[in-house]
Amino acid sequence: MRDDEPNRPPRWAAALWGAVSAGAALAMGELTAAFTIPQAAPLIAVGDAAIAISPEPLKRWTIDVFGTADKLALLIGIVVVLGCLAALAGIANDRDRRIGPAAAIALAAIGVAAAVTRPSASAFAAFPSVVAAVIAAALLWAWPRPAAASDDPRGFDRRRFLWRSLTLLGGAAISGAFARSLGTGAAVDEARSQIRLPEPTDPAPDLPGVSDFGVKDLAPWRTPNDDFYRIDTALSVPRLDPETYRLRIFGRVDRELTFSYRDLLKRPLVERDITLCCVSNEVGGGLVGNARWLGVPLADLLEEARVQDGADQLVGRSSDGWTAGTPVELCVDGRDAMLAVGMNGEPLPVDHGFPVRMVVPGLYGYVSATKWLTELELTSFADFDAYWIRRNWALPSPIKTASRIDTPRGSATPGVVAVAGVAWAQHRGIGAVEVRVDDGPWHEAKLSDVSSTDTWRQWLWEWDATPGDHTLTVRATDADGDTQTAKEAPVAPDGATGWHTVNVTVA
Ligand SMILES: Nc1nc2c(c(=O)[nH]1)N[C@H]1C(S)=C(S)[C@@H](COP(=O)(O)O)O[C@H]1N2
Ligand SMILES: [Mo]
């Protein structure tokens, strides 16, 4: 066996060299991208493509298992798979030195394919992956020289080889991390921090009464930006420069319109409290939040563009090609559909769509709330299916009435216990919330005051808790008088149903 030959690099060294070559190549690809086209970074491009083509059940599984760390898990997964393939290529390359470079080209081809097929890509997007291919091919071609102690390629000095490999891997890790940090676009964060939003021409109505009970562990009526849930398909958050930002309104309109960020800020701005929620929110879940949005009324823009007859769908498209399709009718029926530029008194946070996103009261995010919005296209539902519709989620339908118990969860002490939570039925409004202990009678909860039907309401009920194990159940009734159904339905395709219950041990 060749491994038994004296001074011949062992198989593990060939495998390690394969992985080292791939790591160094990937790092150089990332670095090249950081200085040229950040979206074309091989890792991000492959990850984005993986998200775009992975079937819905796999996506759900990843989210179930990894939660909001799903994106990090994906990137780590890609690196591990690449490392294993590269190690195998390293072993094969030890037999035939043409195999290594060929494998490098094949793996880089995946990066090229992913990068050039991204919605916002140009052919130039292939460049970072090509750089990576050249570096990996050169390193593998050099084998087994890097393993040699001297210039005699047949000598193998284990210590020296390991030292060389680890130095290269360490260098790759540092440059890769540096490249990723450049990719986070400090310039856009800086530009965002300089923005001063104008005052609204139409401020949010003053709140009558008590909007927030201030109960411990109860979600505050207004969700702080840092606590606001985040859902999107973006592996690396798009960072749009407000200076060069353009929004185009086109398709089935009589007049195509284009706006800069400044143009939008100069228009009349409304400010409204609106609760946003995700269709993927499980009963009792946290993919819902309420914010004070500042934005340009959508109805005005659509009127200026003069929407043609039959154009019943407004498609919002983000800079990274994601789409949501909203019924035009719901953007012009008097509700506060807007292009938001502000969230809770500051420019939209980058994670929540800076510089401009859509918000439509009464619709789930996947059919209305496009972040990093760059295009509004007028079309019809017959002619176009948006991102999640193509993946079998339902066409736009009203948000289902929901209620959640925030406190207590788990345990309580005997005596008076504040049972409290939030309930929402955006654009219909919450009419009543009831709570039940075990199989007892329903008790009507006190509701916080709100100035519109578009936000959630807090509810509060004082329970005289007796020792033992109890189950609390909540249900809400919307302002139309329809009570939440007890029937359990999964989140797909149009939102979960069922009553939220919590088990509480009183001791
Ligand atoms: N560009 C873009 N916008 C998007 C999405 C997305 O994946 N990409 N996801 C939507 C979904 S499903 C929801 S629920 C909301 C969430 O908005 P938030 O992250 O600000 O809470 O954004 C919507 N807007
Ligand atoms: Mo969502």
C-alpha cells in the first residue's frame, strides 16, 4: 500500500490539503465579492439559491429545528458539505493531479450558477467564484509539494505540513470573516443614521384611555424595534443606499412613475399604529408585533400612476427579487395601506426593510409587507403568482382572529393572579376576549383602549388562583361578533386556528 511507503504523504494529508484548498479559495472568493459585488459572494449566493429551490417541507423542517438560527445553520451546513467534498477531491487528487483542479472547477461552477441566477445578478456575478476556482485549482495542482519537508516532493514532514495547512486555514478564516464584515455595509448604516424623518402631515390619532396595562411579562402595546419579529428569505440582509434608491411603479398603469427616497420623504406622510403578523405564526406564537409606522399613502401613488382596468394585483418586489402580491382593491379602499419609511420614530431598521417597505393593515406579511421594496408592478392575479403563492400558500385572505396568553406561563402563587395577553383581528378589530380556567365558565377580560381596528389589544383578567394544576384558555371575538374557532388548523396554507391554552401550576 502506498500509505506504507516511507515519506509518502498519507491519505489524511491529501484529504486535509483538499479542505485547505477549498477553504482558501472560498475565502478569496468572499473577499473578491466584498470589494466588487457583495451579493455574488459564493457562500451567500449558494445559500440564497438553496433557499429559493428547497421544497417547502424542507424549509419548514429547518425552521422547526433551528428556529431563527436557520440561516446560520444553512451557511454552516454549506461549509461542512464543501469541506467534505473537497477532502474527497484531495484524496482522489493524490492519485491523479488532474482530478483536483477538475473538482475545483466543478464546485466553483455551483457558485457561478447560483450567483448568476440570483434575480438581481449580472454576468459579472460569476467573477468571485471564478477567482475561487483558480485558487483551488492552483493549490491542488501543487500537491504533494506543500506536504514535502524539502523540495523533494516524496519527502513528508508531518509537523511541517500540519503547520502549513493550519496557517493557510487560519488565514482563510480570518480573511473570510473580514470579507463578511465588509459585506454588512457599514456605509448604509451610517447613511441611515444621518436621516432625519419629516414630521407626519397626518399624525397617528391620540390614544384615548389606557393602551397598555403595564403588566409584567405582557407584550407591550407597542413593540420596540429590537424585539419586533423578523421573517424573510434573505440570507444577507439587503443594504440599499438611500442616495441611489429608486422605486419604480410600472406594469398595467397609464403613467410609469419613479421615486427616489428623497421624493418619497417630500410627500405627505401618514403615521399609523398597525399590527403586523406572519401567516406562519403558531397559536400562541410570537411572529406578531405592533409598531407606529410613518409612510406614504399607497392610494395616492396608485392614483397618480392611473391603474388600468383589470389590474387587480399589486406586486411588491424587493431588491433581492422576493415578491408579494396584494389585491389593489385593498390598497385603495380607505385603509392605511402605505409605503413605510419610519418605524417607531426612526428610519426603518435594515432588518425591517430599510429604506422602504409596504404595510397593509389586515393582511399577512407574505401577501403585503415587502421589505427593501424597489418595484411596484400592476398586474393581475391570473397573470402572476408571487413568491409564497408559487409555494402553495393561499392567495390573500383576511387575517384570522387570534388571542394569546402572555402571563402566567408555567407557575403562579395562590391568590389574585393577573392573566393577560394580546388579541388581534386587524382591520375588523377585537370586540371581546374571554378566559376560562379548566372547564369552568368563560370570564370576560378587560380590554385596553385602541384608536383603530388595525392594532392588537391587550386584555387582562384577574384570577383568584387556587392551588393545583390548572389550564387557562383564551378566545377572542372580533368586532363583527365572530368568535375564534376552537378547531385547530396548521399554519399552512392560510394561518393557524385554535384556542391558546397554558398549563399553570399554582403553589
Ligand atoms: N423582501 C422581503 N420582504 C418580506 C419578506 C421576505 O422574505 N422578503 N417576508 C414577508 C413576511 S412572510 C413577513 S411576515 C413580513 C415580516 O416583516 P418583519 O420581518 O419586519 O417583521 O415581511 C414580509 N416581507
Ligand atoms: Mo410571514
